[in-house]
Amino acid sequence: MTSSAGDRRAAADQGADRGAAAGRRSLVDRHTGFTAALREAGLPVSVAEGLDAVRAMQVIDLVDREALRAAYAATLVKRPAHRTTFDTLFDLWFPAALGDGAAVDPGVRRRRDPGERRVPPPLDPEVQARRRELYELLLSGDEAGLRQFVRSAVAEYGQTPGQESWFSSGVLRAMSPETLMSSLLNAVLNGQERGGMAERVARQNFRSRIARFENMVAGEVRRRIAEDTGVERTARMVVRPPLERLDFGRAARADLAALRREVYPLARRLATRLQQKQRAGNRGRLDFRRTVRASLASGGVPLTTHHRPRRPHKPELVILCDASDSVSAFAHFTLLLTFALREQFSKVRAFAFIDATDEITRFFAPGVDVVDAMARLASEADLVWITGRSNYGHAIKVFDRKYADAITSRTSLLVLGDARSNYGELSLPILKEMAGRARHAYWLNPEPRSQWDTGDSAASRYGEIVPMHECRNLAQLTEFIEELA
């Protein structure tokens, strides 16, 4: 045996030892680790709710894994959006099997040499036999059989050639489940006319089963990785935070639609909070006649003053947004927020800047897609002065010179940016004068507070003029809105 083969065998033995050690974790260790992982992933799980889960386990059969899952879900999961994260972590902390699985028949598959190609050609007889087995399972909808098939398929095709790691693509490439659709449809339609309702229903059912198979493969791969590298490390790698904890800077295009749905109610609450602050602020002008009449009861001494009611109106909003590369993903959220706020204020004017400033309100026509608006902004807006790098000082000067009339005593000013000016000028006096003209002024910073005032950050200096709030996700935006009350 060569030394490299011996090293691989030793690594495999170590992985088996780690898997066995993971299997020996006590139920208390698994419970505390699982609840801690849920909190780290962003799910709100209190100590009391963890104790509720323990009480629920006293009335179920702990051997029944799905009953255990249901007990945990009933006591710890508060929102449907959190269920996917919960299920992923549950499968890691309470795996259905260890190693290849106790129920796997060693004779089902042959053991491959570590250096042999892990994914054989599609016409390999062994692959074709496994594909026929998968076809029968998808046709019958046998959930238990499909789960057992996934375990053996991942063990056979789910490792890299050197057995360093596990991956899903090798299994899916070998099995190619999507190519079985035509055969599956032929088997259930029995000569019926294609294109009708029967085919659409059957196609949808088989798509769901194929998606279920792919999800099982991904889950099995995660389980095997967790055995090799540790549950905690795997959980941090594979679990995405829930939507309300997802950093705006990490949001993908697929997340924008969900973010938009969540932002609209927050925009309504923000408008309501600003209106409440307006009503609770300065009262209307003094009503001299009512004040004098009321003073007759006290010998002409005006002990109580009376004021005219303020005329109700929707507040106006000016948004000043950093559109530089360092906060480009945050700018997507800014546009989402601007779209939502437009319907809640009597007037919304939006401005973007890098080292120059331009008004971008024109891109927010009703019905415009957010991504299209971003593309137009990048190609048409005049945001670059010289370098195209953030220069807050010059951008503030340009705004004050060209758009000073945008801020009035009825205006709420909202600045969105990381306050990093590449060591350039800051134009603090101009910003102070702008904030003084506005009814309210707030600054939302997408950077973690721990990074403020590091490097070229001027967060504290700007924060002395405009109150600055950390705002990296929907949860922090909600906290900011609640603080306005």
C-alpha cells in the first residue's frame, strides 16, 4: 500500500471515528447544541421555549424521529419562513443514520478503489441499473425506499476522486433524474392524449418527486460532511439566515421579491411614525382669541394657552443614497425602500451619489422593475465627478448647490450609506445646515457598528450631526422604525 493510500485510509478511519463519536452524543448535548444552532442561524428561540421542547419530548416516543421533529417544530418555530432552516439543522443534529446507514446492504454496491473515477459514464451498466431502480421509486412514490436509495447512491457517487469531500453534483450527474420524465409520463398516461390535463397533473407530480429526490441528496451530503467535519461547522456553512436577518449586502436577485413584500408594510409603519412625531412636536399657531377668553376666568391672567390645530398632511421625504461599489447591494434595498415609501408620502425625491450627486426620482415610475431601475441608474445617472470613488464631502456640496430647495421644514431627510469617504473632505457644516432645515434627519448605515470609525469611516463625525443607526437587515430596519415612536 502506498503512503498516499494509507493516508486516505487513515482519514477515512478518522471520519468513521468522528461519526461514531457524533452518534454517542447524549440527548442533552444534542438538544443544547441544536437550540444554540437555531439561535445562531437567526431563529428567535428563548430558554423557556427550549424547556417547552424538553417537556414535549416527555410525551412522545423518542424512537420516532418524525414525532421528535414535530415536537421541536411546534415549540420552537414561530414563522413558516423559518421552517426550512429548522429542518436543515434538525437533520444535522438528529441524523436519520450514521455512515452508510445501518440498513444498507453491503452487497447492493461494490466498493471502489479511492483513486478510481467516482462518476462512471452514463452508459455504464451499473449506472443504468441504478437509474432503473430510481425510475421505479419515482413511479411508485415510495418515500422510504427513495430515502434508502439516496443513502447508497451518495455513498457510491457522492465523493471526490480522492475521497476528500462529499458533493451532490456527482450523484445527480450519474442519476440524471430529469431525463426520466418522458418514461415516467409514458408509464402513467397509458396512451392518453398528450398535452391535456392528465399530463400536466402527472408532470407536476413527478417534478415534485424529482425535486424531493434532489433535496434528499443534498441533505444526505450535508449529513456525511457533518460526520467528517463536525456538526457545528457544517451548520454554519450550509444554513442561510432567515429573510429578516439576511444582510442586504448578501441578498441575491431571488431575494428581492421577498424583501419587497416585507418592505411595504415597514414603509407604512415608517410613514405613520413620522406623522406621529410631527403631531407630537410643535403645536399649531397661538389662538389669541381663545386664550384671552379663557383668561377671563383667572382675572385676565392667561394661565392656559390655546393653539390652533395643525393642518394634517403627509410628510415629504428626501432620500440620499450612496451608490458606490462598496454598498451596491445595499443600494438595491434602498430602491426597494424608495419604491415602498413613494406611496406613503405626499412627495418623495430620491438622490444617489458616488463622488457627484444626481436625482434618480425619474427612474421610479409606477410599474418599473427594481432591477431595471438599477440598470438605468448605472447607465444614465450622473454620479461620477472625477475618480468614481466615494467622496461624501463633494457629493454633499453638489446636492446643496443643485438641490437645496428639496429640503424644507416639512421634509424628512433619510441618508443611506456607509460614511466612508476615502479620506476625502466631509462637508460637515453643509450637512449640519441641511439637517437643520429638515423636520427630521436620520442616517441608516449598512456596516456593522463594530466597523464604524475604522479606516476611512467617518461614522461618528457624521453621527454627531445626523443620528446614525445600524441597518443591515429587515430586523434592524424594524427596530429603527420602532425607536421613532
